Amino acid sequence: MGSNPVKSRPPWRILLALWGIAACLAVIGLGDVPLRDFDEATVARVAFELHQGKGEAALLPTLWGNPYLNKAPGLHLIIAAVIGITPSSGLPDEWTIRIAPALLSTLVVPLGGLLQWTLRPGDRTSTLCMSAILMTLLPVARHGRMAMLDGTQLTVMAVLWLGLIQLSSTHQPRRAGLMTGLAASAMLLLKAPLLIPAIAAGTVAIAWGKEWRHWQLPQACSGMALGLLPGLGWHGWHALVRGQSALWLWAGDGAGRVLLDAGEGSDLGWRVPLIEVLEGGWPWLALFPLAVLWAWQLRVTRWGRWSLSLLAVMGASILPLRTQLPWYSHPLWVPVALICAPLLAWVVSRSETPETAVPFRGVLSRIPLFWMLIGLLLLIVAGVSMTPLGSALSDYQSPALALGLGWSAGGYLLTASSIRRRRLGAMSLVCGNLGALALIFSTPLWHWELNETWPVQPIADLTREGRGHQITIEGHDERPSLNWYAQQRIPRNQSATGLRLSDKQQHCEVVARHQQWTLSDCDKVHHKD
């Protein structure tokens, strides 16, 4: 699988270079679109109130002055610190809110490579393929850019698993234990209940391979205990100040809600994460079925056990959830990349592994032809979008062109007999994805959820005419993004009086208007508009 694992070291320079590319990609157009509901606007408001010190005690989050019990404030505190070093007279801009989660999420690129290297020591090609896959996956790159917890959480999960793996393969067990404990603390300060399946996934792999026999327990446990102090300390402080309501973060609005309550957008159930993986895993998803078979063949190896355990346990944790939102599938991408990367490395190197032969070599050798075919189809789509017949596809013309060129050229080069040309083919696939992502991120297209609802910023401008009075909204549910830009909470209307936002005709005195939207004073009846 490469050079001598004892003497070789991870390809640090290339991993850092790939991280630099991912970081540059993450900041393209980062502040060009408004915050969305619910997560981004809620995260922003909680971070802003932490910056202002509005909580009843230090480090405890609030939302519009009330205790915030949905998530622990790990990422919110980091965003609050960024707000503090980029002061402004009004609201922080979108770039300020998103930059910390965007950069933290890109760290999964080098960390994923290190995870692969630890499981397949000396396998340089698989290590780089792992990082390249994570760097070019649309869901990983896109969700990481948002002011949400999912991208940062994926990075922390990679650190957690890396620490658990190193507990039985390092001469410094205390350091590995400390890494594991700090990662667990970070998860406790992000989406705390997710720590349970993440630990369970690693525990299954450890038990399967009886790795615990090689642990130096006193040193490992002391390191883990020290690392767990920040996470446990915050939850203890939270419980001390807020009492039983602190349990809502775990049993109510945390695990309890997603396990028992089928929320809005969850109609398809377990099919939601499956669809997300099928939509967002290209072009690497073509390798996935054969990669799973190969991992099963190699289940006697450490890489096979860990790959299958992480994929199976995280999949079993996510698929049965009653609440299913697209980003709930995010923890699956590290296991998917972990399984697919060695097979991509084989497509490039065509070298047999010491353990066993690659399954279905004939099928695998034809996957580059499939990539080339899909690339040619994308070039046709790009060409059609330039005509009046394909005007509806015009927004996708440039990304389709980038993907088409990258995949068709890459697929063709990967069929060559020369390893140098095959390496160029893999680079072409990666560059095609990177080019398409850069083009998508440079336009509002990357935040397509904003097109599903009416834009809030012009409506928020209307609320300035309310001059600080309480305003409600009629005919729509409360929108956190509207609250954010209006700098006040605007709940759903429950009465016939007061200042009211509406996009329907009102029999009240109109204070301000934007298109069909009005801010009306319903304490005064307006008989003639």
C-alpha cells in the first residue's frame, strides 16, 4: 500500500495545500446572500446576544432575552468572538457571521486524510484521495459555509475518531486520550446528543478488533478526563444556573425531538438522508457499492473494520430519526469518503493490495468510462442552456460546463495505461468539481433555500417605521431571519390590534409599503387606501 509505514510520514505539505484550497473555496461569495431560516438566523442572534453579554450568567446563551435551550453555545461563542474583533455600529454582516464556521468546516479535509493514513499507514495515494473527496463534495463544502453547526461538527467528529484510533497505535497514549477528550468536549458544546452515536461507532470498531487490549489505560484515561473537562464543565454550569430546564437541551429539544417528532419537511422519512447522499456524492458515489464490498472483504484489517463500523452505526443512527432534514445526513460523509478513497486510489495506481484483490476489477476499470459519459452529457446540457430552448437551465450553464470538462477529460485520462496520465485524470475530476463549486458559490445559487420563501430584508426595512413598537406578522409563521434583520422579534399575529406586517389587503392605516407588503396600524381603521 505504499512505502514502509514505520519510516514514512503523512504527506503534510500536500494535505495543508488541499486545506488551503478548501479554505479559499469556502470564502467565495460568503457574505453575498442573506442569512436563512431557521438555523443561520438563530445562530447569528444567539451569538450576537452572547457578544452583548445578555445572558443571566457568563457563557449561557439566550435568544431574544430568553434562555436558549436548543444547542450548547460552542460555535456561537466563537462567532461572538469574531463579532467582537470586527465591531460595527449595527448588525454584524453575513461574512462576519459565517467566516468562523466556514473555515472550521474546511479542517475536515486534512483531518480526513490523517484518518485514512492512520488506518492505512504508508498509503499516500489513499490519504490524498480521502482529502480530495471531502474537499469536492457539494454537501460538505456548501453546508460548511453556512452559519450552522454541521460543518464544524463534522470536523470535530473526524478528530474524535482519529483520537480513538490512535489510542491503540501510539506511543503517547495520554496525548491520544487528550485529543479524544477534547473532541468529545467540542461535540458536547455543539450538538451534544450526537456524541452518543459518534462514540458508539468508534466503540464498535474497537470492540470488533479487540483494540482495547493494546490501550495503556491509566495514561489514556487521564488524558480523556482532562479533555472532557470543558464540555462537562459547561453542562454542569448550565444545570447549576438553569436547573431542570437544562435537560431540555438533551431530552426535549435535542434527542427527544428528532427521535419522536416528525417535524416539517420530514414526510419522506428515512429516504431524506438517502436522497441527500445520492444527490451530493458525485462523481465519487459511483465507487461506493464496490467500495463497501471491498471493505467487507478487508474486514479482517483495521481499515475494513473502522470503515464498516463508522458507516453502519452512523447510518443506523440517522435513518430512523422521525425528524429528517437534509443536513442530518452530514455525519455520513466522512465514512463514505473513508470507504471510497482507497478504491479511487486503485483506479489511479492499478496496484494490487497485499491483503486481497480488488473486487469486480472489470466493472471498476469501466467506471472512468461512466464518468466520461456523464461529463459529455453535462457538456450537452451546458450547450443546450445557451439556446432559447434551454433558457431555464441558464443559471447552471457555467457549473455544468466545468463539471463536463473535468469529468469527461478525467474519465478519458483514467483509462490510459500510463500512471502519469491517470494521475492527471484524477486531478481533472477534482478540478472539475472545484471549478463548479467556485462558480456556484460566486452566485446566490449556492443558497437555494432562499428561493423557497419571500426575501426578508426589504420587509425588515418596513419595520423601521414602527419606531420600536411591537410588530406582528399576519398570514405567515414567525421567521428568525426577519427577526434578525428587523432587530426585534416579530411573532405571528394573535390579535386584531397593533402594528401588523402582511402581504394581504388590510383594513388598517398603512404606515409603510413595499410592493404587496404593508406595515399597518390596526389600532386605526383606514377606510380608504
